[in-house]
Amino acid sequence: MDLFSAQAIKDVRERQAKWEEKELAAALKSRPEEKSVYETECGIPLKRIYTAADIADIPASDLGFPGSYPFTRGAYPTMYRGRPWTIRQVAGFGNPEATNQRYKYMIQTGQTGLSTDFDLPTLLGLDSDDPMAYGEVGRVGVAIDTMDDVDRLFDGIDLEKISVSLTINPSAWVIYSMFVAVAEERGCDLHKLTGTLQADPLKEYVAQKEWIYPVRPAVRLMRDLIMHSAKATPKINPISLSGYHLSDVGGNALQEIAFIMAFTIAYCEEVVDAGMDIDDFAPRLSFFFISQQDFFEQICKFRAARRVYAKIMSERFNAKKPESMRLRVHVQTAAMSLTKVEHQNNLMRTTIQALGAVLAGCQSMHTNGLDEAFAIPTEEAMKLAIRTQQIIRDEINVTSVIDPLGGSYFIERLTKDMENEIWKVLEEVNERGGAIKLVEEGWFQQKLADSAYATFRKIDTGEKISVGVNRYVDEESRAAEVAIHPYDEHCTQLQIERLKSVRANRDGNRVQHLLKELVEQARSDDVNLLPKTIELVKARATLGEICSALQDVWGSYTEPMIV
């Protein structure tokens, strides 16, 4: 059944035509509009007004109700009435003890879930004493070399009671193994552990550019992680498909959703082909998207994403459980929108982006610190970021009604337009041979590069406005002197000393034996590598040793040329 009768739509169109002929024509004659063309950030044309006629072709079933297929109006029936979104501010710097102290500060301030950034050597599978790690240990995240470091990271924190997110990708299966090993040593019930690993390899090759192995072995590790965790730690999300990073390198809202949905299809096909039913793992797939500057486009982006995902799971993979079709989203406000000039403006940018994420129905959120354009946020900046979410949640009464913008002519039309464009991209990916093949060929990378170039041209010409930077510029304003978070120069030496101690006190022969077994297993695509990896970390093998052993089997990755 359509939302409006044919006669009602005809009447609306007739009245709009009369309005355009009289009131609108007179207004345009006396004062022309500022631009000849209006569109969203991703290029969808915008009409000056939307009416019932604009949504006449949208079936009422596409809207549905919160918590039911196709989930356009929200992932859960009660949404924030039943449970607020999780405030999950990311932390990670220096050695594990430093990050642990930041965790405890943020929990005291009101954070309800933990999120961890790892340093570049950890992400790339390097130990802190590797020559390639010099100068990067603990700089942009916490340094992790062994499971003892993970134990220090969560010292005094009950892993059964707080949700833990781990922003880790190429070496995700090793960090997961360390996390599980620590939980087992503490006597935790693995079935009570909750949290998320980012662990999205395909987006690394097209956006974040952190990799260890070629594309297909990386996807195999993702498959192994999904299949192992589904049984061993059923409340941990083994992957957070990360559109955020696609946007961060210049991708638009349509590319963010469409490309990530293409990657989702690829991972699901790998796991299903390995013998696992879609309903046995899809409920633990999670997503990480950005909340960017185009307010209404972003709200519609999330609504369209829920609908597309539900249809993919139902129609392509024949999922039966509602949980398999329910897209759950962690959101971060847009770090790339933050400026050093007049950096206080970042508070307003972040607040508006956070409000958009709430109106769009996110499940958890990180709000950026106002000083994040300079360095890792200070504690004061993180407290303000948490307070931003608390004010939205508790002071302005936007959480009382589910999907409060639902039914808006504009919102529903734009949601449908974005959904249609997403399906077009997915059809093209399918016709070209699928996501894995196109990542290897550089197709996604080229599309993102083209989008980034178009965006930078708009910034250079002033078409895309950044207040205080290329519009309303205060010539006397300069990048402020901000007290930024300091880097611990002693972090590297401390981690090196710990590595020496671990290697001196462990059973070295056992570690070498287990590494050889891991290598042999890696030669067969049918063996899940997680059990052996967990054995290795318990034997105190280091992250670098494990990752290096598999590189000897699979080799390394060479990026295709992008013009």
C-alpha cells in the first residue's frame, strides 16, 4: 500500500504548480536564489521543497517500524527509551599503564564502554624493538607486544562487565587471541565477554593503508576470526566494517555505505562457503560509520544503510533471524572536519554531527575532542566530548521519540534516493567480479581518490565552506597555542626491556615449535588459525613473531598504481 492515494497526490501536484506560478515566481523575480544548483555533499540534487508527491512511489513497507524488517526506523523496538547509545570514547597512547589510567578517568567521567587505539607498530604486526618501529612506539596508540601488555592494559577492569572495542586491523586475530588468553587466565567466562574488533581488512587496502599480507590471506584471517569467535566468544563482534575510514580519505556518503556493503557481501560469502550458516555469525557483524557535516544527508545515509543491509541479508543470503538483518552502528564524528584555526569551533561541529548520529539511530558513539586536530586529545578535551553526548542524551529531549524525522517528505525521499544509488554501486561491483577482485585491481581506491580530488577542488574554490578557514576568515586569527597531550619518550625503552624479559623467561623451544605448526596450518586454507595463535600467545610468543611467521608463507602486499 502506498503512503497516499492517487487523488491526494494529484491534488498536491496541482497546488504546487499554482504556488510555483504565483508566489514562487514573484519571490524569485524580486530576489534570486543564491545558487543555481543545490545538492547534497555526495551530489544528489535537492529540490527547494518536498511534498507528499515526492514520496508517492515509496511503499509503506520500506518504512516499517523500529526493530522490524527492514529496520529503516531503527535497529531496536524501543531504541533510546530502552537503552541509550553507548558512550565509547577511544583511548590509546604510550604503554599499557598510561592508557589504563585514561580508561579509568573516562569511566569515572561517565563513559559506558571502552575503545582502544593501537600504535602503528602493533597495527602492522611489528614488535616495539623492531627497527621499523623506531619513533612510532606508543605515539598514535598503545603499544602491545605480548599478552602481558593486554593484561596491563585492562588492569583493574572487569572484562565480564564492560564492553571493550579494539581498533585493530591487520593483526586483529593476534590481539583477539591475547585478549581471550588474558580473560581465561583471570578465570572469566568467555561467553560473558562483550565488545568489538575493528578487523576489517578490505577497507585497509582501499583507505587506511595499513596491511601486512596480500588481500586474500588477510580475508582468510578475517574468516577464521569470525568463525572461531562465533563459538568461543559469542557476544564479541569479530568485525566492525569501517566506512569511517573511507570518508576520512575523501569518499562521499554513498561510497561509504555502498563500498562497505560490498565488503560485507565478500566476507559473508567467504564464511558461508567455509560451511557456516549465515544466521550463526551475521548477528555479530557490526559497523563503524562517520557522522559528517551534511546534517540531513548523514541521517538519511544511516536509514538507507539499515534498509540495504536488511535486504542483502534477507534476499541474497536467505537469513532467517531478525538479528542477522539488524545493522548495528558505532559512529564517530568527523575528525577531518576539525580545524587548528579557531579550534574552539570544533565543539560546535562535533555537537551537530553527534546530534545527527542520534537522530539517525546509532548504537554507540565517539565524539572527537576539540583539540584533536593537534594531537591525541587531552583529558579535558575528552571530558568535554563525553559531556557533549550526555547533554544530547539527558538535556534536550531528543531521545523520547524513535526516528523523530521519519515521515518527513524530505527525509523519506532522500533516504530512498540514497538507497537507490547504493544498489547501483553494488550491482556494478557484482558485474565487475566482486569486492575482493576490485580491491586487488585498485577500483575502489581510484573511486575514493577521484572523490577526494573533487572535494579538495570545492574547498579551494570556496564552494565547500569551512568557517574561519576559507570563509569568515579573521586575518588576526592563527592556529592557537594549545596544550597538547605529551608523547612519552621513555615508552619505547620500557617496551624493549619487557620484550627482553619475556624472551629470556619463556620456553623458547616451545614457541619455535608452535610457530612452525602455525606456518604449516597456514599453507592449508581449510585450517582455522585461531586455536594455534591462542596457544602461541599463552606461550608468550610476541605479536611480531607471529605476524612475521605468516609473512614467510604469504608474502607482503604491493599496492596497485592509482592515477
